[in-house]
Amino acid sequence: MNPVKANAAALLLALLVVPQVVGCKKGQLEPEFASSAEQPSYAKTHPDELKSTVTELEGQLTLVDTTTAEFKEYPGQLKDPDWKEVSVVVDRADVEGRSPHFAAELEDNGTVASFYEQEKPELHKRVGGAAQYQAKEKGCDADVYGSANYAMDKGIEKSIEDRTHNHSEAHAHIQMNQTKLGKANIEALETQADHIALASYVAHVGLVRKKQELDQLLADASGVESTLNDRIEELKAMPVDAKAPAAEKKAREDEIAALEAARTTLSQELEPAKKQAETAEQRITDAKKKYSDALQQLKDALEQNATAASK
């Protein structure tokens, strides 16, 4: 798998779907929300969200580790470029990773990617089935089900990648300076720019937002537990209408089962989540420093190459 796409997938599907958190000044109008913890529909999904948020936070921390470890290899992947122009690409990728404009586009794309990943099985049935039906209608015996779905998957992946690149100043600089950078280096530079922007986003923005999401889920946990217990008792105490259709009876049974499953998951995931939250702030600080140190080492190496090339 292409490293750019591999990292894009990791970010968009596992790391990037995070809440938009905006600081409010004193006296500024703020939206008024009721507590989600009191809603059974939220309570049912909360434990799984808690579990996935813990996993995603760990994934982001790992991504910073693995991606920054690659920075030292970047100069060796390029052949005789204008090193000063390479430094511009690196600087722009770093800055855009923590810019609100780029982050917003990255997060929007992440939402789309996450939705598509979740709905993919059903979409494959519909699109592949429709393509196969049309083929048969036209008298074609070929199996087009898999081909249609493969094309759709690749189309979505490419569109998301293009949308991210269209908001990248680093990519714009690469395209406008291909001669100086060396056309043979373009693909490698695009990959490097993607990785730097991604690591910059995660270190400066993504990790903090994921921690905020975890903190909110933990704050809701007590209310969610009460809501689950109350709703289960309410449904079990509700008289069963003997004349009700079987589908209605099954719907209530399924609801009780889902609520009980959520309660079990919450009891299993709450303590691990609390432990992670206790150390998250320091680990995020360490990740940010790791990124900063690796980036500075990369910049120093590029400057040394530029100096050597000018002699």
C-alpha cells in the first residue's frame, strides 16, 4: 500500500473523527444543550465510543512515534534537489498541519471516510448488485460485482486524498517548483509532505481534541450508567400486550439486549479509560516534543545539505 494512502487511511478512519472544539470568550453566546447522558439512544452507544476513543488516542500517539522516526530518512530519499526548496515544503507542511483551515478539511474528510467505512458492506451490496443486474439485463454473463465495488472504493479514496491536497500549501509549492525540486523527487516529496502535515496535526491538534472527547465521555459515564439501568428496568416492567405483533415484541427484546450489552461494556471499559485519561496530558506533551525534535533534526539536515551543495 502506498505510504501516503496508508497514513491517510489510518488518520481518516481511526484518528481523525474528533469533535470540533472552539474556545468561547466570556459573555459570548453559547449553544444550550440538554445532557446527552440522559438519552437512552446515546447511552447505548456511549460505551463503545468510550472504548474506541481510548483505542484512537493510543493510535494517534503511536502514529507520532512511527512517523517522526521516519523524518531522518527523508533527505536520503531525494536525489539532488534544491534543498532550500525542500525546506520550504517541510516548513509549509508543518504549519498547515496545525492550521484551522487545513485541520477542518482534514476532519471533514475524516468524517466522510469513517461514514463510508461503516456503510461499505451495505453500499457494496447495493452498488455491486445494481451493476450485476444491469449486466444481466444487457445479456452479459461477466461478474461485475467486485469490479464495481473496487472502482467505488478507489474513487472515494482518491477523492478524499485530492481534497486534502487541494488545501495544502506544501503540495501547491511542490507543483509550482517541480524543476528545482527534481521531477524524479516529486512523488517522494508529496509523501513526505503528507506525513509531516499529518504528524503535525496529530501532535498539535488531534491528540488534544481526542483527549477532550475522552474527558467528555468520562464525565458522562455516571449519567449514562443511570440511564441504562433506568431504561432497562422501565422496559422490563412494561406490560406486554398479548395482541402486539411479533415484530413489536422482538423490537423490545432487542432494545433490552442492546442496553444490557452497553451496560456490560461500560463496566469493562470505564476503569481502563480513566487510567488512560490520568496519563494522557503528559503523554501528549511528550508526543509534541518528539515531533518538534524530529522536525528540527530534519531541518538541520536539509540546511547542511543546502550548504554543502552551494560549495
